[in-house]
Amino acid sequence: MSKTIFELENLSYSYLNKFPALVNINLKIESGEKVALLGANGTGKSTLLHILDALVFPDTGRIRFFGRDLNENAFNDEKFSREFRRRVGLVFQSPDVQLFCPTVKEDIVFGPLQLGVTQNEIKKRMDRLIEILNIRDFINRQPHQLSVGEKKKVSIASVLIIEPEVLLLDEPTAGLDPATCRQLLDLIDDFHAQGKTVITATHDLHMVPELAEGLRILNKERTITADGSCQEILANQDLLKQNNLVHIHKHRHDGSWHKHPHQHSPT
Ligand SMILES: Nc1ncnc2c1ncn2[C@@H]1O[C@H](COP(=O)(O)OP(=O)(O)OP(=O)(O)O)[C@@H](O)[C@H]1O
Ligand SMILES: [Mg+2]
């Protein structure tokens, strides 16, 4: 039987109390779900992941994690805070936010060392991720010397090595080459097949059928406007158009230009 991991009720959040980022969000995420948060730029996807990762707390409304309120108070409890960080991992949209150690290797082992994982176990997990993500060549380099895609791979490794129960991914495929993208999608699949939960923010409809079974759409009012299966939502062209999620393609046919929305197959 599935359990509710996150439950958000009438949750709102503004930056500096004047830039609204989330408005009256109601959301339930069940254990084992593979869900994508879809929305145009600036609709609150990253902020919602930061709320789920308890990096920021709501101005109004509430968020519960396995029934417990997530607020500053909960994180004053060191045991809870440590347990939460072990169970939930976030890959940030920008790898520059995630990577702060002098070398790639130190960045990757930082999380599990903080959480008290044994050296042997860390080495085992790291060797596996190095192979899968093909990052051996730059393991001893400084993260800021890497390309964007290389940094992204390191930030993904630094979260997966914790083996969290809930994986929060912010635009995980952005900047990755096609082969690396495929490896990441396979990693996410394996992770989900172990009964774990994956919540991905994206506006890349091409990736959605692989990243998610369920979708939630955030609209320009920065609230959830649709909640359904991948199949249902990707088949609803009007909804996708209203939310800036359909590409308009411009082609040249017989010497003249034509524009039409790009169709996405839900399967
Ligand atoms: N540090 C900040 N200070 C002020 N406003 C912010 C800040 N970060 C985000 N915002 C605002 O909050 C809203 C939601 O931003 P958020 O980054 O969550 O959107 P997003 O859906 O992830 O966008 P994108 O697709 O571009 O990544 C936007 O209107 C944005 O301008
Ligand atoms: Mg974002």
C-alpha cells in the first residue's frame, strides 16, 4: 500500500515577501510515484522543489513529510534533520549551486561522509557512479574547471551516492549529450524500479514520457492547474498551448514559411 510522502495544503511562497513564486499549492505525492512538474519559465517549478527539499519554508499553508510538518522547528531537531537529508536528495537546476569542494571527488563524497556512511560503502557507490556517468577522467579536477554538462553529471553523482528514497531533479537532462541523457534516464528508471520516488521539474516535453508517469502543470499564476497521467496531459494540446509548453515550429515548404505547433506523442 502506498504512503503519502509529501502533502502540501494551500501553500504559498514569495521571495523577499514581494515576488510571488508559488500560490495556493495543493499537492500530494505518494511513495513510489514518478512525477514531473511541468511549467513555463518562472512558474515556480524550482521553488516547489526547494520547498519539497525544505530549503525554504512556506509563507502560508503547510507542507507535511510522512505526516510531519516541515518547518524551521522540525529542522531544529538534529535527528530529524539528518534523517530527512538521508531520505531526500535534490539535484539543483544549476550545478554551480551544488558543487563547492576543491575537487570533484570531494564533492561526490561530501554528502555520504556527512551522513556517516562507511568509507568502504562510499567507495563502492562512487566507483559504480563513476562508471555509469563516465566521469573518471575528471574526478581529481576542480569542479569550476568543467563544462556545464560535466558539472551536471558530477552534481547528479553527488546526490545519487546518498541513495535517497526521494529524488528531486531540477531540469536533469538540460545540457547533457544524448548518450549521457540516456544513461541518466536508465539510472532514474532503476531508481524508480526499486520502489523509490522521483519528482522532476522540466519544460522539456520530449523527456516527460521517460521521466514521469504522472504530471502536474504549474501555470503563469504559479499554481497547479492540471494533475493527471502523462498520457492524458500530453494528449491535451490546448492545455499545453495555454501553458507555453508546445513548440511552434517554423518550416520552409515549397519556397514559403509555415508555422505550426509541434505535436508530442504521449507514448
Ligand atoms: N531569488 C529570487 N528572488 C526573487 N524572485 C525570485 C527568485 N528566484 C525566483 N524568483 C521568482 O519566482 C518565480 C518562480 O521562479 P522559479 O525559479 O521557481 O521558476 P521555474 O519554473 O523554475 O523557472 P525556470 O523554468 O526558468 O527554471 C519567478 O517569477 C522568479 O522570477
Ligand atoms: Mg527552474
